[in-house]
Amino acid sequence: MAAISAESENLIKALAERVGKRLEVGATIANHVNETILEFEALNEQLNPLIKSAELDLRRSLRSVGDPTAKTGEAAQRLSTLDLPSLRGLLDLQSNSNLAVGMLVAAASIPRGAIYDNLEPRYALAEHRLNSVLDNYPDPANKQKLEALSAKITRHGQGAEGVFGLRARQWGLEEEIAKVQGELATASASLGQIVAELVADQQGTADRTAVGTKDQAESSLMLQLGISGVMILAIFLLAWLYVGRSIVRRLQLLAEAMRRIAGGELETDIQTKGADEVAAMSQALLVFRDTAKEVTLNQTRIEAARAQASQERRDTMLSMANMFEADVQQVATRVSGAVEKVLWQRARDERSDRTEPQQSGPSGGGGATG
């Protein structure tokens, strides 16, 4: 039992050591990427003015070649030996540095597979082209600066400490971590097997004790059963204390917490008590969980702000629609009142027209009779 405990402790230390190394390698790769991007920007800051200047020089040389009053031979020689090679070299330098940076950034994040396998050869080709362009660059005034800036970029892909070497080391550590985890699981299973064998052995002892002489059967049986019962209880207690509260159990709880957090359960409780490697891993997981909670909270706040803004826009549009409807209703009411008034006036005029002939008829007949 002590041997298994020591073996498990050694495996856990080995696991924590490899996990720590893998995290260090990942941080180093991230630093490579950040530095590569910054150095690529510095190279472009140097290249862009040179490209514009080379374009102007090329145009001037072309005009001189076509000018009959200029020294055509000198202009043509400058055009072929300096202006064209300089501009072509600068453009090649910019395109191949862009390709090299793209391969490095992709290599830092793309998983292992056929796509990744094509990155390093393409990066090597871009690096070779960069060196070739710089070797043949005709302008010595800027050649040294461009070589220094290009070397800062290409160093991130070179050797064991470059991005490609670090990714290979990262995958090697992942394989070692998986191997140690398997050995740790095997050790835990071996512990359970030993406990079962001890229980079976004591049960066999109790069974053999029951076979004896008739005179000693009762006392011997009770004694052996009592001893066996105590030993079985002690073995189960020891197994419970070791398996239930040992480092293996803590690792199992830590793995379960990782799975739950990965599944989105960010309120998962994480036990960080202790001062060993498992406690350090638990503390790292706690930081990851809290960071994930903060990110989720920020996303929730952003979504709430978006929803509030959308609701305010809807409320504004609804208010404008209600105001417009009220204005339209008011205009319709006034128009309806005016129409009713016109109709009433027209009806009144029609009644007045009908009334006037009736009144004038009797008055005309009386005059004729007199």
C-alpha cells in the first residue's frame, strides 16, 4: 500500500511538472507571435517609404530615357542596374516577409495534421527568398537595416526555440501528460485490486477457521470471525481514507470540475486547499473559471445594453407613430367637421330655395284678380 502511495505521488508530481512545462511552452509561443507582428510592422514602416521613393526614381529614369536632351545612356543604365532591381527587391521583400509572418502565426495555433505539415516548408521557402532578395539588394545604404529587421522576424521560426520547434515540444509534452494520466489511472485501479485481494484473503481465513474440531469450533470460530471482521473493517477504512481522500480522488474531482467548467457551468466549486501540485493546478483552474465568468458577464452586459438600445429605438418609433396618428386623427376630425358644416349649409340652402317659390306663388295670383 505504501509503495502504491509513493508511486502515485511520483506520478502526480510528474504530471504537474509536465503540465507546467506545457503552459510555459504555450506562453513562449504566444510571445513569439506578438513579437513577430510588432517586428513585421516595424519592417513595413521601413519598407513603405523606400517603395514610394523607388517608384519615383523609376519614373524619373523612364522620363530621362525618353528625353532626347538628357543623357539617355546613363539614365538607361541607372534604370536597369538600380531603379528596377531596387523596386523589385523591395516588393519581393515585403511579400515574402508577409508570407513568413503568416506561416508563423498559423503554426502557433493550427492543430497537428496535414495543414500544419505544409506550414514549415512554406515558411522555409519564404525565409530563403528573403535572404536571396537581401543578398542581391543593390542599395547598400538601406540593405543593413532591412537585413536586421528581416532577421528579427525569421528568428521566430528557427531552431528548437522557434515556433515550429516549440510546437513539436508542446505535442511531446501532451503525449507525456496522457501517458502519466494513464499510469495514474492504472495505479488507482491496482490499489482497488489489492484491497479486493486482501478482503478475499481474510474471507478465506474466516472460512478455513470454521473447519476444525468439534470441541474448539465455537470458540475458535468466534475468535477468528471477530479478528477477520476487524481486519476487513480496517482494510475498508484504509481503502476509503486512501481512495476517497487521496490525491487520486482530488485529481478526479479536479478533472470533473474542468469538464463542468468547459461545459459552461461557471459556478462549479473548486477545492484549492493544500500546498502541493494538485492545489496549484486547482488554483490555476480557479483563475480560469473566474476569467471565464468575467468574460460571460461582460458579454451579458453588452447584450443587455444592445437590447436596451433596441428597446429605446422601438419606444421612440412607437412614440413617433402615436404622435403621427394623433395628428392625423386631429386633422381628420377637423376635415370631418368642415364637411358636415358644408353639407349642413348646403341642405339649408336647398330648403331655402324650395321655400321661396311657395311664398311668391299666392302673392302673384291675388294681384291679378284685383
